[in-house]
Amino acid sequence: GFGVDIFDRRVWKSVRPMKALELSAYCVAVLLAFFGLSFLFTPDWALTNFAHTNGGLPFSFGGRYLGLAALLAAFAYLRDWRALAVFAAVGGALGLIDFGIYAAVGNTLSNTLQHLFAGFVGFIAAAICWKLHKQERYAA
């Protein structure tokens, strides 16, 4: 093996909890990316295998929007400008992706443009938050 006895208690005492949490977060990120790619490229398979149904999707979307709203409120409350910048940039990218999807499937112009607008607003907000982070960092 790797020269490490995983059953030795000393090995586990030397593991830093923050590194373990960081590794766990990366593992969950990879899993979420797998889910996302599955829904993009094999939606029927993903719906069947990830315990989703078409009838439950509006509720699933609702729960995710509420979760995202809670994250956004938490980042704002903590004044974590970097996290807010990343959050807004990802939101901007999602807006542009949705714009492309809905334009391709022939959604109404009004609904399609709403996503384009949301994408631009996300990127503008990301730039503002990043600037605030830089100003706060240099002011300290």
C-alpha cells in the first residue's frame, strides 16, 4: 500500500479536521458536478436514477432556490465579498446558460431576455463585490 496503516489511531489523530472538511467538500463538488452533467447530457437517465420525477421538479427547483437564497443572505450578512463575488459570477453564468437553452428551444422572447438580463446583472454584481473585497483588504 501507501505505507500507512489506516487502523492505527495515530494516523487519524494527525489528520487536521479542516483538511478533512476541505477534502469532503471537494468530493461533494465532484458528485454534484456528476449530477449536473448527467442531467445535461442524459436527462431521462438522470431523472430515473437520481430519484427525481417530472412532477416533483417544480418543488425541487423551489427548494434549491430557497437554499441559494439562504446562502446569498448568509454571505451578505457575513460581508464575505469574495464569496458573494463567486456566487454572483456563478449566477451570471447560469443566467447566460439558461438564456442559451431557452433561446434554443424557442421559449418566448420575454422569458429568454429575462435570463440574459439576470446573467449580466450577476456579472456586474460579481465585479462590484470583488472590488469591495479588494478595497477592504487594502484598507486593513
